[in-house]
Amino acid sequence: MEQELFIQIRHTARDLAQKDGTDGRMSSDHHGLRKDVERFTDLLIDAMFLRFANHRVSRESLLMQAVETLERILGTIPDSPEAEKIAKALLESLPEVRRQLQTDLTAAYEGDPAAKSIDEVILCYPAFTAISTYRLAHVLYREGVPFLPRMMTEYAHRLTGIDIHPGATIGDSFFIDHGTGVVIGETTTIGCCVKLYQHVTLGAKSFAVGEDGTLVKGIKRHPDIGDRVVIYSGATILGGQTRIGSDCIIGGGVWLTHSVPAGKMVLARAVVADTPLTKDIITDPVLGSSML
């Protein structure tokens, strides 16, 4: 059934492209490319949540339009893989993406007392927009599509203030509460049932430099977060060797560049020092002996 649907969508998209004379390609106009990427992203998300689509059309129609737009985009980006191969991989991944997003929706609804319904999460939570876009872009990232996955997540970044690199690996039931200012780097891994608050950074501690003085690409630079971890607002966790064990709580304002064993709490301890004019407050990460 899925293979038949793919063939139908593929042929219809090709016919539409031939009718408008583009043959699936467009000019190198960057403004046009950005608009196509935004349209492609919106079409896919509408197809995932059909009842909220801008127009009352079938899922097949939305996917046909998405495939047509994808072909135009890939025809513009140099060194892109074959459009038919990418479209097939994307369409076949959609059931798994929908399953993951259902777990994300449940995590948001059950994890936020302000959420009154699943529909409210879909329509009103910027984090869910960012996560939905990330999960779709991640499929294309895995397939080796250049530029497009980054452009999709940057579109979500502009809309929401949440910056998730499409190369990050994120497990089921992921929730970002509020979300503004969250940054998740390319080589980050996040387990299941993880909750972040606003202004959390999962970033790189430093950058390796080659003999020629240029940055080394493609190495592990960002932290690993275990299952059922909660990271409160303003926390910064850096480094490719940094591991936050499962069931940890990371308090607000904490700066971490070292690993934390499973089941621990990390708080920012306030140290008050007298000065002639005022009092300086210095924060220092402290490992708690157990979880609250």
C-alpha cells in the first residue's frame, strides 16, 4: 500500500512539474529556495496533522505537493542525492515520525499542567513546532541531503527561538517547556522522556584544530543526555565527552563540562562574598548526593 502510494505521488508530482515547465528544477535564487523550503516544511507538517491543515485537502494531495516541492529544492542544491530516492525514504519514514511525535505530544500534555488538550499543544506550543520540524529534517539529514535539513530547522528557529540541529539524535517523549533560547548541537544525543526548559544549551566545549589551523569537522562535540533527565532553565552543558546519566536533575543556571552519574542532582551553589561596595554572588556547580 505504501509503495503504491509512493508511485502515485511520484508520478503526479512529475506531471505537475512538467506542466509548469520547470521539470522539477528552479533558478538559483536564494529567496525562492527559502520560500520553497518553508512551503515544503509546512506541507509535511500539515500532512502529519491533517485536521489543522490550511486547506481541506487529502493527505495524499499534501504529500504530492511536498514531493513536487522537494524535487524543485533538490534540483537547486548542488550535489543532492537522487530526488526519487530521497522522496521514497522520506515517505516511508512518516509512520515512524508520526509515532514519535505522538509520544512528544503525550509528554507535553502530561508534563505541563497548563496544557488543557493535545490540540492545544499542537497549535500553541512553539516547542512542538520545533520538534516536529526537527524530526522531519532528521530523516533528510540521515539520507545525506545537503542544506535542506539545516534550512528546515533554521525556519523553525526563526519561528520559535528554538535551535535544534537536524543531526542531533533525540529519543521518544521529548518535551521543551517554554523553549525560547534552547540550543541543541549537531552531535548531541538525548534519551527518552527528557524535559528541557528555556535557555538550555547543549553545546561544544571547544573545537579541535587540524595541523593547517582549520577546525576539524565531523567529530563528537556535544553532550549525551540519558533517559528521564530534567534540565532547568539557563543550564549550559558542554563537551563531547560529557555524559549526563539517566534520572538526573540539572538545576537552573548550572554550567557543566564534566559527566554526572545516573540519579544525581546538580545545583548552582550561591557563595556570597563581602566587597566594599556590594556583595558578589558566585555560582558553583555542586553534585547532590541523591535526587529530591
